Amino acid sequence: MNEEEKEILVENLYDLLPATINLKNLLGNEVFISWFLPRLKLIKEIQRWPQEKVDKLTQIRLKNFLTHLNNDSVFWSARFREYFLDIQSRDIFAELFKLPVINKATLIEWGDTALILHNNAPTIDYCTSGTTGVPLRGRIDEFDMIRNELLYVFEPDVFEIQRIGELLRRKFVLLIGRKSTGLWSPFSEYFPLDVYSAISNKKTRQEIYNKILDNSFICLSAYSSIALELMKYAREDGVALPLIAHISGEGISSEEERFIYDTTGVPITFQYNCKESGSVGEKCPINIGSSLYHIYRERVLVEIVDDDGKQLENDEEGNIVLTVLDRTAMPIIRYSSGDKGKILSKLCSCGRLSPLLELQGRQKDVILLPDDNTFNILLFRALFVKEIGLKNIVKYQIIQKKKDYLEINIVLRRNIGSEKIKLTETIMESVLHNKVKIDIKIIDHIGNYDSGKNKVFVSLEEYGKVSCV
């Protein structure tokens, strides 16, 4: 790293922006914009840095991060002593790996004891959805969000560095079906969805189209299922929506993802993230339709471990463990995200040198078979959509009610006939080795959750919880 790079990436890691800058006055703030653009330019360049150069950067950032925690937190200094961490060690990565892997249950148990307030910086509290268990209350330092998280909104190549200054001066994002309580809020407008304003309602759709076209929004942010449903209707309505579709929050099959991409004609930005860690990686246009993500290796250390916490080699699948180098209020260190995946040895053909993470999805996003084997729900969804025909589907939901019984509710755009339904049931049963009965039901409406999310797959565990309420 040269001195300018070091100044931006390392020495200012814990420096605050001017106290006058916050999420409420970020829109068009010239002081912020002049500070932000050089940093963003460098973050974009890092994706093509050789690994050796990135290793030097992360070594410095990790050491600074652990030193900060050791000096400013009674909880973390005691934890480091418990596991005999030597913060001054020349091999700081080896010291990090002395700490055991933790999970959401551990963070819930720790509660506020592990949180840190930095120079009285304002914080934002959030709760995870709870779809993988007990909801977790987390905390984000607002300055961390502004100086770090926001960078990764604009990191994808589809956001050209020459245009970002202009975007920071106006609202360019339309949030559909979910509110933003954080970094999107200064630059976005929210369009609510509920039982009275479903996308299936033509009046609601027209309101969305008008907002996009009249306000010159160039980015649509929504849960994957909501974006997919809107794009299906946009084709049907003959409306051109040349938007950047920023989708997240749910898994999506390769065919569904390509459908969104082909409808907008603009590359999708699809991040792998969780509320606890923020952005972990980004899918580039070459990987549309796959589960491959470029790791943001300058901000997060990604490990793949087995169920005993042992590190696995590249190309071996295991549990994804994260250490985030720029979260100061709620430190995330060797945290098991609940996802499975593997880091590939091969590099992407797009020219980025950041490693590829192949994401297998949440551990609970699987169909559980009677013999206790599992089947990946994304693969099942892709095969199901292919059989029915994506153009025929408005919405669907897969519910595993028993180990040997799957119910698939589907809203069709047109009648495809009972014989096609029966044939699809037979084919999908054979996919699951004839161990599970498939029951496809044609219905008129599938509602969203209050959050705006459409839960495409309800696992056996989740169905059991709902059934007991």
C-alpha cells in the first residue's frame, strides 16, 4: 500500500466523520461526498488487488481492531485473556483463531455486555427476522454505517464512479415492501405493500411504475420474491423498467434470477449479507444465475469450518464463519452465520482477484427426507419452476408439513391443466427419490408477511413452530 491508500484504509479506521454528519443530513452533503468518493474509488480497486497486498491490509486492520477491543472493552479484554491472545504477535491471524467459533445463541446470551459505545457515537438497534430461531437484537454504530456499510451499496461495477456524486445528491432508490432504517434511508423512497396494495393489483402496479418513471429512480430494492413478481407483471403489462435491481433477503433459483436480469436489461446487484455482519460479498454479472459471490476480503475474514470448528481447505463445503473488521459497536468475531458454503480455488473470469464464495444457503433451508437425508430447496425450486414454466407462475410457496409430505401452493397466470399438475407432482416426487408425497394446490392468493417478504419455503421446523402457536 502507498501512503494515500494507507491513510484512507487504515489510519482513519476509527476516526469519526465531522459530528454534524448523520443519516438525516447525508443527502447532498458536500462534506460527506468529497470524503466518500476517494474512499469508494479505492474500495472498487481493491477487488482487483493481488491477495498478498490484501493480506497486508487485513493484517493491519485486524491488529488495530483487536487492539481497540482490548483497550476499550472490559468484556473483550477479559475474553482475549481467557484464550491467551497476544495482540502484539507478528502472526495476528493465528491469535484470532485461538478464539472459538460462536453462533447467534452466543450473541443472544452475551446481550449488551459485548457491545461498545465509541466516543458517544449514535447507534441504531435492529432485530433479525427470527426465521432461523430466536430473534437477535443487534446494534450498529451510525458512523460505521456511513463510512463503511454505505461503500458497498456502490461497490458493484454497475454503479459507475463518475455518476455516484450525482446519485448522492438525490433520491435514486425505490424500496418496495420493506422500510430502510439505515443506510438506504437518505437516498430512498418507501412504497409499502400489504393485503390492500399487492403487486397483483393493477392499480398498485401502476403507482409503482409511475413512481419509478416520474421520479427517475434507477435502483429498485426489494426482497427477491417481490422483485421477481413485479418483473413478471412488468413483462405482462409491457412496461420497460431499466432499473438496477438490488435483491436480497431470500434465496432465489437461477432461472428466477435470470428472469429479473433479462427483464430489466441491467445487471442485478445481489449481495450476500446478514444483519449481524453487513455485506460479505457481491455477485458480479458473470455469475448471474449461480450462487457465487466475490468476498469483500478487505472488510470481512471468511472461514469455512466443519461442525467441530476445524478449518477446511478451499473447495471443501462447511459452515461459514465471519470476522468483520469494521463493526465497532457489536463486534462480530468468528461468528457462524448459519449458512453453508465453500471458498473456491478458481478465480472468476471477470478479472476480480477476490475469492469466490459458493453459497449453499441456510442450514435450515433444506427439505428433510424420511431417512434424515436432505435435499437443497433452491435446486428443488429450480426444477419445479422449470416444470411448471416460470411465465405461468404468479407466486408460489412450498411448505413441508411432514417428513413425507410437501404442499406446494401456487397462483397461476393461466390454466395449465390438471394433467400437467399431476405430471409435475410425479416428476418432483421422483426428484425426492419417491420418499415424499407432493401435493400441488392451485389457489387465488398468497399473502406476504408484514415485513413485505414472501416466504417461498417453509421448512418442517418452521411449520412445526407455526402449527403449535
